Amino acid sequence: MLFENTIIGPIRSRRLGNSLGINLLPLKRKFCTYDCIYCECGWNKDTIENKVELPTYDDVKQQLEKRINELKAEGVVVDSFTFAGNGEPTLHPDFVRVVDLVVEMRDKHYPNAVITLLTNATQLCKPEIYDALQKLDNPVLKLDAGMEVMRNSINKPTSEKYSFEELVENLIRFGSKGIIQTLLLRGTNEGKVISNVSEEDFTEYLNLLKKIRPKYVMLYAIDRATPEKDLEKLTVDELEFYAEKIRNEGVDVKVYG
Ligand code: SF4
């Protein structure tokens, strides 16, 4: 399901409080460098025929200002400005400028709010994106597997240029300034068994976390309808079981079951 607006909410979120979403992606198609088997926006192919129409910097500015003015008039407090939406936010050509705009608006209107970005981290290789992410309170970086073959099966990168090796290098470079987000699952896709909690993959994943040393890890299970139907939602107890393994490596973790 696609988000139908550029500015979304605020939506009440367990981890972010009152979260005002900023969707820098098209409204009629998904636009991402991954095609995750669990993506709530569906498969890339389902909307690929629609044009990539991105909101301009001026659109975002005007809509954000309007929504903030409405919320302030209603006495609504925003706890997080959250970049998320129909794909990968860092693909927007004015992403860096928009980050500066959101920082400015946050400082002016809701100085206690945090700025959160949900990203698949494939664009961290670009220095300007890497630097922009440093300005955010919560850069949340996706890492769903310990090995390339499992990353490719779960996240289905749209190009070979999004190599796992480079992704991991960038996550290590970002280190404790980033939060790692991981969705744990089991299932099948295209006749292949998929599991990022297999002993082999999860062991490698723990090894990567020891090298990345993130601020903390967010562990998730599937929450909504997924494009691949043959996926199993892990229970909270299972998430806690894997969270404990992460804690045992000296890395903080929060569980969202
Ligand atoms: S990175 Fe996010 S938006 Fe892109 S396919 Fe995966 S879940 Fe969907």
C-alpha cells in the first residue's frame, strides 16, 4: 500500500511518539534501490509503469510549513519528524537541502523533537548523503542479513552496484552514530528457503554487529501485509531470544514485536 501524501500524520508511533512523516517519494509508485520481500509498499513491478514524480523542494517546504501551522494552532506536539514513505528517501535529488530545511523547522517550531530517517543505507556511499545523515538524531539503517546471499534474497537489490561488501563498509564507518534496524523472518520466496535466523546467517550477522558497533539495534517482526505471502511472523519471545544473543555481544537492542 502506498502513502498518498507527501506530509503524513502525525501518526502515533510506539517508538517515536507523535511522528510527522515526510515522504519524499512519488505518490503513485514505489521508488527504491531494494525490493524487499516484506515491503509494505508492495513489489516494485506493481507500480513501475507509473512515472517517478517527486515532490519538489518548494512543494515539501510549503506543505510542511502549512501542516506545522495547523498542528501548532491545534496545540499538537510533534515528537519526531520522520523521513519514510514510498521507497528510499535518500534518492530524492534535493534530499540534503530538505534535511537542512527540516532541521531549521524543527529548531524553530518543535526544538524538543527528533529527526528520524528510515533508510536502506545503499546511498551511504555518497559523501553528501553520508554527511547529511550525521545531522539527524535517529538515522535508522537497514541490515537484514549477515551474508550477501541472504541480503540479496530478502532485500532484492535492484542493481549489482549495491554490493553487500560496500554496504557493510559504510555501516562500519557510520558506527555508533547509526541505529541498525533488522526485520527477522522465515519463509520462502521463488522456491528458496529464506531465514535470517538460521544459525549460519545469524552468526555472521552478529559478527557484523560487533564490527559496526551501532548506537543500538531495533529488532522487528513482520507487522502488516507483505508482497511475498509465504513469510512467517516471529513471536515476541523469539525476537527476545535473538535480542539476547545481540546483547551478549555487548550491543544494545530494542525489540518491537
Ligand atoms: S528498503 Fe524499504 S521501501 Fe525499499 S523495498 Fe525495502 S522495505 Fe520497501
